[in-house]
Amino acid sequence: MSSANQSNPTQRLLDTLLGARGAHALHAATKFGFADHLASEPKTSTELARLTNTHAPSVLRLLRALASLGIFTELDDGRFANTASSELLRTDNPNSMRDSVLFLNHDIMAQAWTQLPSAIETGKPAFDLHYGENLWQYTSKHPEAASVFNAGMTSFSTLSAAAVANAYDFSDIGTLCDLGGGRGILLATILAKHPNLRGILFDQPHVVSSAGKGHDRWDAIKDRCQAVGGNFFESVPAADAYIMKSVIHDWTDEESVRIFQTVQRATKPGQKLLLVEAIIQPGNGPDIGKIVDLGMMIMTGHGRERSEKEYAKILDAGGFDLVRLVPTASYSYIIESRRR
């Protein structure tokens, strides 16, 4: 949004209203793989339609609209080409956001968001109000939705893993335990950057049994890492430091404190607990964390993003002192805390 639009109240509302339309357009272009077809050279809408079995005039209108948003570009000869943004939609891009786009625009998300007014009125998760059951119950019965959801989560983890590994110095840690680490993308990325570091991937048994699935980073570090199944409300393995990415925002304050207390029992004073989460910022400036927080309210109800003060409070109740916030190249921060 331009600075001019910031001072124009009508334009500001229109930009917000039409933002959803841009997201739908992005989803359609991603679903048909136009960025992949433009990888080698620019093509006309007719050529793209033939390659994707779609309607050429409609392809033209779609890509023209996205080009106005900086996603794809229309050349003087009428052909379309990728931009730096649409390159991120390619399936062969190591930083691909394709699965993130497909997840955020999937019906399980789009339909839940339509229930936002009811969620505001009742305080109940919008997803539950629309589908009559929670997200986990629904995905357990709908394999296609579960596949899109899991691919989306893996995509987000892949994008943020490098940002975390590059933003923080892990070199003084002997063994790092990733609590709720899923399939190990974050831990594998950190270990790859620090060859002397050892790791423990900790999650529910059925999750760690698929360590390395969906990414190619596990084989290179698996000799320095062990996968351990368990429940972080009960106990966690002994390690020199712990990291949790996008875990605490899934839980209430009371549940989060219980998790911290479990870690506290496994640690000695001075040991690090690192949280990777969005931080709600003060003031009225642009803040992705506040939009993500709405998503947590809609999809789970009890999940939420927090401010620095709110994290300091629950960490304190769990036996840890918040030391500092380390920004990353993504919207998340590394919240460094130490056991008292």
C-alpha cells in the first residue's frame, strides 16, 4: 500500500476489502502452476491455457490482475513472465511458498473465516462453528484437507527455519532439544549450520516416527540427532538448551506455564529456553502478528499470539526469565529466556 493510500480513508478501506480478492487470484494461479510453466521463458495466456487445460481469456484476466500486484509481469509483446514474487510459487524453488498459498486459501481456512462475526459474538472457534467439530477432528476424517494442512505447515516451517538459524548464535550449545519439533525441519537446519551441535527432536511418538518426511535436510544430520517421542506436559529429555517454534501460541496461558514447568524440572539454573513466536507490537503500525492472532482465534479458539510483556509473565510463572528478543528475517522473534 502506498503512503498516499495510508492518508486516504476510502482507499485504505478498498485496499483491505480487495485484499481477499488478490489472495483468491493468487490461489488460482498457484493451483494451475503458472509459475512453473513460466520458469524457462515468458509465455502468452494462450500458451499457458494450452499447457494447463484452462480457458485462455480467463487466464489473461487472472495474470493481468496479479501483474498489477507485482506477482507476474505482462511484457510489451503480451507475454507473461515471472517476477521475484511469482518465482516463490514454483515447486522447484527451495524457498517455495506454494504449499503455504494453497493451505491459506483452502476451504478449511476460507469457510472458517466466514464465521468470524459468530466467533466474535460467542467467543467460540470459527472453525468449530462452521464444521461442527474442531480442526483436528475434521482433518482426521478428511485426508485431502489433512494433506493440504500438513504441507502448509511444512512450508511455513521451511521458510522460517533458515531465518531462525541465521538470526541466532547456537555455537555455545552442546545439545539442543527441539520440543514439539514435528518432522525436524528447524532442528536439521540449525544443525546443518553448526556442525559441532547435537540435537534431540521431541514430539508425540507418531509425529517423530515421520522425522525427515517432506524435506531433504534430515539425512545430512541424522547421525547427530535422535528422535524421542513423548509428552511435554509430562517430561522432556535432558539437554543443554531447548527451542520451541510456533508451539506456545497453540496453548492457553495456564497450559503454557505447565509446559515451562516441565522444562524447568529437566534443567539447571541458567539454561536456555528459546521460543520462536510472533510478538504483538504496541501501537497501530502494520503488524502481521495481529493478523496471525485472528487466524489462531478462528482455527483453534484457545491459541493466541502474545506481546513481550505477556510472554515475560507466563515465562516467569514457569520459572524462566525473559532475557531478550532476537528479530529474524520472518515475522517471528526468538525469545531468549533462562531458567532461574
